[in-house]
Amino acid sequence: MVHTPINSMENCVQKTTIERLRVPRPGDRNEVAKTYYPPELRAAIVGTGGIARIHGQRIQDLGSRVVGVCGRDLSKAQALAAELQPAGRRGGFRRRDGIEPFADLGRMLDETGPDVLHVCSPHGFHAAHALEAIKRGIHVICEKPMTTTVEDAQRLLDASEAAGIHAAVCLTQRSYPMVAELRGRILSGEIGKLQAVRGGFLSWDSSHENWGWGFDPAIAGTSYATADLGVHWLDLVEHVTGSRISQVDARFSTLRPTRVKDGREVDVQAEDYVRVFLQLSDGTPGSAVFSGVCAGEPNACFIDVDGMDGGFHWQADDPNVLRHRRADASILTIARDPERLSADAGRIAFTPAGHAEGFGDAFRNLIRDVYAAIGGDPVAYPTFADGRRLVSVVHAIQESAQTRKAIDID
Ligand SMILES: NC(=O)c1ccc[n+]([C@@H]2O[C@H](COP(=O)([O-])OP(=O)(O)OC[C@H]3O[C@@H](n4cnc5c(N)ncnc54)[C@H](O)[C@@H]3O)[C@@H](O)[C@H]2O)c1
């Protein structure tokens, strides 16, 4: 069955559905429980690894359907399709209502005609995979980093704008309620004029000696710790301060210069440890560390923002609290309580205070906002313009490390 590609928001979702499932606007706090579900869309996924599974589960949590899964080899696509198969439909891949596995992306898009493609493949394939959807007028949600080169990022941005589709990048830190709360409090001046930002992203994903695709420049690009890990922090600092990173001065190390691939030691070129000084467009100085070799730190993305009158601390592995350091030396812990948060944060907080929300919820929030926007609601989400900007910040950090000089960013 060949579906007509969907290329306008008008025919993407039935109007009645959009109205019934309207996403709340700031201030509509009581609407939250009634409007959990965005419009029901038909989604396809390319990539069959860890993050593809999270996307698939969240799409289904939101009441939408996964119609196709595409992998490099069919058996992996079949395995993920079987895992995501809704109860009652397991045991076979029925064309009409099941999740079909594919090894060819173009075929999947033509045969299943999805409303949206989730690009969950390794970084180096994002551009080609997203373009397959864009040229068919299909909306895209692309994993980070958006691309491995600035040229590809610009090409994707231009193509998505020309196609008039919704194009989002998974800068998921923004979708935690306490990050929305942090942004609101900083922008309202609660800690006064900003003095400095600090933080980083520490991981031990690659502490072991094994080689992974993240070290293959043909698949992951030439940067590891900055493009894969740091990109989350770089977006976070711009998002919560409302300022742009205008200058970077970085140094790279490759602390594990060889790794074991198929039983043989191979050289690694990409950086696994980064220290960077930066300056924001309002003059605020900052510093960060990105590490893929930090034993005992599974995924520590953390930020401190210092102002004249106090400071805030947030970290992704304890995401339900925001710490407020105050000028009188007291430290206030602000808990995620949907009833007490700002409207922007409360809009994406669902479980009652004390019942933790986390990584999967942030993913759901991001997908929910993009789907709502596809349905016609004026909901903000991280766009391809944001993705392109971050690719150029990553590129500037690489250039700075290579030249050992500070690099200005437009
Ligand atoms: N937004 C987030 O918080 C977040 C978190 C994790 C990963 N990601 C991103 O998601 C993407 C996928 O990461 P993952 O964690 O799912 O990785 P993974 O290693 O779990 O899966 C990668 C997938 O790519 C496939 N693959 C590996 N080598 C390939 C090759 N040479 N050619 C084609 N396919 C190949 C694998 O078979 C697998 O299906 C990456 O771009 C990553 O940055 C984002």
C-alpha cells in the first residue's frame, strides 16, 4: 500500500482531534491532566539501538502508532518491531495495523507513509536519513547531534524550511520540568545579573577499552566527547540563560588513545576529554568539562548558574530538584511539584511531587510538544535551527582545540 506523503499541516491530523486534545498554554495549569495526549500520529523510526527503543515506547505512551522500523539489517528491525508490537498484535507483522520492519529507509517511507520520521541512527547518518523524509514532506524528529558537519546541518535546515515541515532535534535537557523552572527563574531576574556559568557532561560510556561506533569518524564524525556529550550541556546553558555562546577556548585530550576492536588494538583519534572556557553574548564567562572516561559517572549533565544575588544548581541524574543558593548563605531545595511550579514547568510535569520523573519523561515531553506543533498548536520545541547552531558551536570548539586559540562564534 502506498500512502500519499503528508506535506501540509492541514491534512496531517483531523481538525476535531486537534481541538479535543489541545495542549495547554502557559497559565492553563488546570488543563494539564486533560490534554496529555497530542494528536495521534503515524510514526516511523530509523535506527534500532537504545534510543530508538525509548522513542518507540514514548510514541506509544502518547497514543500514537509506530508503523515502521528500519535498521541496517532486517533482523534488528524485526527484533525492535516485535518488542514494540502492541499487545494483541504480536506474533506477526501485519501490514495494516502492525509495525513493519525494513532494511531500506526509502521503502519504509514510501510503503508506510508516516506523518513523522524519528531519526535514531548514529550521528553520521542523520543528514541522509532526515533528508529522505524531508524530500517526501514528512515531519522529522532527529537525534542529536543533528549532523557531523556544519554544511550538512545547513543543508538540512534549508531543506526542512523549503519543505515547510516540522523539524526537531532531541535536545532533551530542555524537556525536564526543573530546567523549564530554572530558565524561568533566571530570566525573571531571581538571582540578579549573571556572573558565571559552570558545569559539564561526565560519562563513563567509553571508560572500558572497547571500541564503539562513536570512535569511527565515518559514522560519528571527528568529535566524540563534544559532539556526543557536550552538545547537551551547550544547549542547556544557552537555553536557561537566554544568551548565546559567543566565544570558546578549548583543549582536548584522548585519554584512551587505543581501544580493542574485534580483538585488535586500534588507534582512536577523537577526543574523550574536553575542558572549555566560554563567553556568553551578554559577557558572562563560563567553563565546562565533557568526559567520556569518567568512571562511576553514567550520565552526569550538571549546571551551576551564579548571579549577583544567588545561584542555581541542576543535574540530570537528580532531575526533580533545583538547588537555589541564596545570598544569605541558605540553600533552598525546590522540588518538582506540578501545583507549585511556573506555568511553563508545570505544563510538562505530570506525576505528583515526590513521585520522580526522569529521562523517559523528558523524551515524552519533547515528542509530545513536537506532535502538538504538528497538530497546529503553537508549542515551542528545539528546532533544526537550534541543531544547526549547536553543530557550529561543536565545530568552533574543535577548531579552538586544534589551533589552541579562542574562537568567536556568530
Ligand atoms: N537525546 C539523547 O539523550 C540521546 C541519548 C542517547 C543517544 N542519542 C543519539 O541517538 C543516536 C543513536 O544512539 P544509540 O544510543 O541508540 O546507539 P546504539 O549504539 O544503541 O544504536 C545504534 C544503532 O545504529 C546501528 N549502527 C551501528 N553501526 C552502524 C553502521 N555502521 N551503519 C548503520 N547503522 C549502524 C546499530 O545497529 C544500532 O541500531 C546517536 O546519534 C546518539 O547521539 C541521543
